[in-house]
Amino acid sequence: DPVKCFLFVFFFFFFYLFFFFFFSFVMKFGAAFLLLFVAFCFAENDIYMAGDFLLTVQQPDYSLDHVASIVSYDPDTDEYIDTFDGGVFLKTGFVNVLEQTPLGVYGAGVFRFMDDDYDYCNSVLRYDNDEDDFDGVHDGIYLRSGESVKFIAGTKDSTFFAGVFSAIEYLDEDNDLDVFVPNIAKINSDDQWSLLDNSEAVFPGEPLISGLACSDDYAYIYASSVTTAGTLFSYSDDDGFTLLHTTPLIGDIVADDDENVIGFEVTGSSPSGTGEGTYNLVYFKNNAYNSPTSHQLFQIVGNECENATVSLTPTAITWNGGYLIAVPQVSG
């Protein structure tokens, strides 16, 4: 039969050319493609993809599902499908700061998922008193490699987060563009994130923040930059940023309900806070921030703390209408 003979010869040469070019391509780009091809063959109608990734899938009701590490793709509808109920998760995160604020207990760390159902959240969680459990704050702080949240403190209206970070998912989605976050932001009781108003350029544009504390109405931030020395600022939505006083401080700052602030300083031969010197409490009185007073806490001389295994920097909390201060025991 000449027709059958023609079809046989045609398909023979067709498959010969196909496999010739296919295996030439595989030899050029590696055997990994061959494995992918085999996966495609057994995927039938859908294509399965796996790797180290996080994918956001928009559902028909415009809600967002977040899928990790494995997802399927339907080429007919051009849609990614969460076939595996959220994917697989091989890495665990951690929480490095947890604070009680007027709006509740907030925590932050390096994680994107939490709970047994792998609820998606970016780096921030909050304690739910009604459920007696922690919930993730969705669309939170996006941390890149080496970034972290170091401080959490709150006024009666907002909770402030500070550290080293430049992106918040909520702000990017709300503005439909990438919003630069200068290492500090706040969230209200409705889970709405916002930047601090620095329209008067009082605060550094790219601050190095080393202290954060709050009273009921004001946030207090101790920050420097590559061109400015360590400075204490206050912030409120009504007043914006106010420069209070420029002075070298070590450790944390603490604010009380009367809007007084304390910090710590070290003077002497080792002002870095790790050796010899005189360690003082610095008291910033409300309405007299520019004239702080110092009170000596302890002094280190000679080699008294040469092999110290604990931090020499004092710490403090507000307590019983005053401050409770912890200092190292120094002996000759």
C-alpha cells in the first residue's frame, strides 16, 4: 500500500529528527532537563513544579493563597493551582522579640508561616486573648537576608516596630508599588500599617536605630546615621518628629507614663560599653529633654571585668511608679 508506506517513512523520519534534536539539546543543557521532561510526561494535564520558592495565587474570589515549594500549573487556563494545600515547608523560623503593648502582645522574628495549618504571615505575630493563642499579622514586615526587627513598643493608638528592614507587604499592596520603609513603621488596632511622618526631615532618612520606647502618647527613638551622631527623638502623629537631645547612649531606652525617658552612658577610656569607665543613668525629664541629668551607677577600673561573660550594659524597666535597673556585680 503506497499510502501506508509513505506514512511509515514520514513518521520514521519525523521521530528520527525529533529525538536527534531533543537529545542534542539535552546533552547541551544537561540531564536535569531530561528529569523535568519525564515529570511533564507523567503530569498528564497539569505541570508540577517544585523548588525553593513562595508563590501567591489569586483565587476566583480575589483572595490570596500562599504556596511554598510545590505547585501545579494548568496550561489550558494559564493558572497556577494550589494542588497540595499550601505546599511543603522544610525550614522553621524563630521569634526574637516579644513585647506587651497597650494594643496587646506583639512579637517579631524571622518566619513566614505559623500554626499547624501553616498560616501565612510575614515576621509579625500577635496574641489573641479570646482564643488564647498567637495569630500571624498578615502582610507584615518583609525581611531580606541579614535584616531583623529589634524593637517593639506601643502607644495607646499604635504599635511601633524598629530594626533593620525596608519593606512591609501591606504598604506595597496598598500603594500598588514598592514603598521604602526606613527601618521603622507602626500598625494600628485595625492591622493597618503606616510610615512615620517625616515630612520636615527631622529624622534621618536611613536611620540606624538602637533604642525604642513609648509612653501613652509618644514614641521615643534613639537613632543615628552615617552622618549624624546618636540622638533622642520623640514622635506623635500630631507633632511628627521632634529632636530632643544629641548624646552618646548605650543599651536600651525606657519611657514612663509621665513621658520621662531614661538611658545609659559610659564615660572614660572605653565609651563603647564593654570595658573600663563610669556607667551612668541618664534621666531625660519631660519638658526638659535638652538638659538631662546623670547619676553614676558603677565604675570599672583596671582589669576588673577583663574576662566578663555577661553584658556590662545596664538594663531597666518601669516598675511601681519608677524604674527597676539591673547592673552587673563588679568586684576587684
